Amino acid sequence: MQKIAIALVAMVLIAGCIGGGTTTTTTAAPTTSAPATTSPPTTTGPVKTFDMLITHSGYSEKALNLKMGDHVVINARADTGTAAHKHGITVDELGVNKAVTSEDINNPDKIEFDATKVGTFRMYCGTCKDGIYGANHPQILGEVRVTE
Ligand SMILES: [Cu+2]
């Protein structure tokens, strides 16, 4: 008899704990993360966004015209069936070097950088060397122009 009573008490306690646990996790969810997403490193200038399609023959945006201090967001995707080639965007002077493997227009690869130097810089596909083309990758070229 005593054992049954103890078991019942234990079950009630466990049920209570589970109930309490689920309510706290659902109430702890509210968005305290909002400020974090709005504060990327050092964004001084305006945000310039580009949609970039990379095919075997080139970039859809061949010249990115920027002002010093701009924060650049490139929504880049690889042409259908080309993700394995690891085409990408490299700009040595601005520290950009990223392969683009998304082929989904609704979920592109996001490449972000700041225009920290004035000049005209070569934008090229530097990530192909790791892809299936290796050293024989096609010449995909563009320019990044940053003015005062
Ligand atoms: Cu490439």
C-alpha cells in the first residue's frame, strides 16, 4: 500500500515538473535577439545590395559601383547545375573570397563586406581552384569601383 502511495506522489511530482518545464521554455522564447541582428561590426555607410548570378561565362553584375564606407550585401547564386564548380567572388584588396554554392533564388549565399579602400579592384572567381575545374576554371571577371 505504501509503495503505491509513494509511486502516485512521484508521478504527480514528475507530471508537475514536466508541466512547469514546458511552460517556462515557451515563455523564454520571446525575441531578445532583435538588437543583435541590427548591429553588424562597423557599418558606417549605407547598405548597397546586389543580386548576383554566376554562370560559367560570367557575373550578372559586372561592375559594382560603390562609395567609400558602403556596406555591401551580395545575394549570390550559382547558375542551375553549376554549384559543384564552386564559382565564387574574390576581391583581394577588400578581403572578399567566398564560394557560391546556392542555386536557389529564394535562398542565395550572402556575401557581405565594407568598401574600405578607394580604387578599382578586380573581382574574380578565386574559389574555382578547389572545384572540379581546378586550374582550368573559366575566366569569370568583374570590377569593384570604390570612389570617395
Ligand atoms: Cu568559377
